[in-house]
Amino acid sequence: MSPKAIIIGGGIGGLSAAICLRMIGWQVQVLEQAPEISEVGAGVQISPNGVKILEEMGVMPLLDASLFEPDAIEIRMGISGRKLLRLPMKDAAVHRWGARYIQIHRADLVAGLTARLEKLAPDTVQVGAQAASYTHQAHGVQVVLKDGTIEHANLAIGADGIHSTIRNQMLGPDAPHFTGNIAWRALVPVEQLGNFAPPATGCIWVGRGKHAVTTRVRAGALVNFIGVVEHSDWKKEGWKTEGRKQDALADFMGWDQRLLSVIQHAEVLHKWALFDRPPLPHWHDKHVVLLGDAAHPMLPSMAQGAVQSIEDAYMLAQCLKRTKNDRIPIAIASYFDERIKRVTKVQRVSAQNLRLFHKPSLPAQILSYAPVWLAGKLAPGLVQKQNDWLYGKVFEPLTTPKLNL
């Protein structure tokens, strides 16, 4: 009989894990506490390391109609809009790293993952199912739901986000550190912005004590805006709190009109506080394992949160694909060993980028950004090379062609 995994959480990481495990022959059951599978939020950027896996999973054809492929990644000054760096990305990403660099709405990515899972394993997602705890059993685990229902499996996967119930039981309540930054997000139709639409790139706008990122989603029809500002008076973590437009405009007063226009035209602006968390000592407890934000939440300054969840799912399946039921704890320990150095580096560089984008004075900006500008002009290949360790990762195929999944 095939082994079974219960996956707690039906977001990007949980759905990816379900697909990958189904591809290696496991039975899967996804428990999602929301009344339906959906995704709040806005756009995400999926770098070539993530696209390679989505291709292997058979998900990319389901995303082609909604994704946007930017011509370049740019860095601009927030006030003047002056371009500091432009790195070609379209075609160049495939040539250098083996896959495209794309931008997509979270909801479209979740819809593609859901459709792929439904084809591989129909009716495996259970909505309105909130996990309360887990209990170890011989060669397996039981998951207790809030309504008292008990589910049994060979493996439980905590993909339940930054406020993970599974992580809290495994390691105790976490102690996140407030970074002193809050983030704004909004989506605006490009057609509403006219001549003040931001460039159709992945554009980072930098300045004193703040930065913003603009991308395109829904096949380029929407501008996705993220603005990160140093604040000490807002410490609520979460994606669903609405903020006031006048506060967002005040935060970016004097900045490039293309950014202000996005804020002005936004119907809804959400805000949340950014917290940093140290690497965990382990992500596994016998037949229970964590992935994604439950294991390694990271700041958005490298656009790798979703991608690293997808990588987790894929590598977990790699570690489990030839494992007998009584050796599952060994396999998931190997998964942790395989992943911890890489995600810790991504966490560290994300924190470094946040500081880089917020240089507080003109001398500090000149010292930091002049070399970036010069390198982009004289040796863009060397700048791209800095991402080879991340984007260029090669993944072993998860299945053989004979399985035809």
C-alpha cells in the first residue's frame, strides 16, 4: 500500500508538496482551514530556480496565460527615478540559468497548482479543516482537527505559514524580531495609470529609509506595488489589514510620480509589519516535518518566499521517493540537512538587501550605489553572476518519463 501524507495548509508550499509527493506515488490529503482554496495578496516573482520545478511538476502550462515575463530587472532612485542598474532578463534568464523569470499573481499561481493537483489526485483537498495538534504513532502520525476529527498518515507536513500550529507544537512559540519596517501593497490596472505607469520590468526603487518594488501580473494588465518603509509604531503581522491611502502617500511623499500614481489609483492598500526570525534548529519530529514559511519565513527583499517553498516541496519528495515507511524520519532529516544552508543564506541576503535599499544619507547612497551603476554599465554579466548560486541550481528529475504523470 502506498504511504500517505497529510499536508496542513493549502497555500503555495502545501499544494506544491501534494503534487510532488503524488508524483512519486504517495497518497496525499491537504487540510486547509479556509472555507475555500484561494490566495490573498498580490504578485510574486518566480525566479528560474522556481520555474524549473514548476515545469517538472507540470504546472507551467497552466500559468502561461496569466504570467508576465519582464524584459529586465532594474534598480532606480526612488525620488528622481534615475536608473542605476538594468539587467536583461527575458531570454537572458533562459540562456544563463535554464528557465524564465516570471511575475504572477498569487491567486493565479495557486489556481494552477490546484488544477494540477486535481488532475493527479482528485478530491484530495479538504477545506474548512483546521489542524489542532499531532500525536506520534508507530511508523506514523495522527493529526487532530479542531472539530475533534482524527486523521492518520505516515507523514504530516506543516505548511501552515508564519503562525504555524505544527511548528509551535514541535518547537514552542516563536519569538520574531520586529525589523522596524512596515510594508504596503496594492494592485492597479495599468490602463488607469496612463503615462505614469511604472516600467514593465521588475523595478526596485531605493531611497532613505524606504524602498518600493513594482512588477506586472495578470499577463501585464496590473501593476503590483510593494512599498517597505521604516516605522516603529505598527507591529501587526499579517496580509489582510487595510491601511489609509493618505498614510501611504505620506510615506512616499516626494518620490517619483509613477509610484505616487500607483498609490493614488489603488482602491485598497494593505499594510503589515515585517518580522525577522532566526533559523530553526530542526524542522522535523519523527514523522512530522515543516516546509515553507512554517520552517523559514523570510523578508521579501529577494522575492524568494514562494520559490523557496516550492523548492522545499520538491526536495522533500526527492528525499522520500525511495524511502521505506520505517525510515521516513531519516529521510526528512536528510531533507533538513539538504535545505538548511541554502534557505539560511537566502534569509541572510534578504536582510542585507533590506539594509542596502534603505541607505540613510547621500554619502552612503553614493558609496553603495555608484559601484552598482558602474558594474551594470561595464560588466552586467558579473552582476548576473552573483545570482548563479540561487537561480542556476540544477534539480534532479523527480520521476522517470515512464510514469507519465
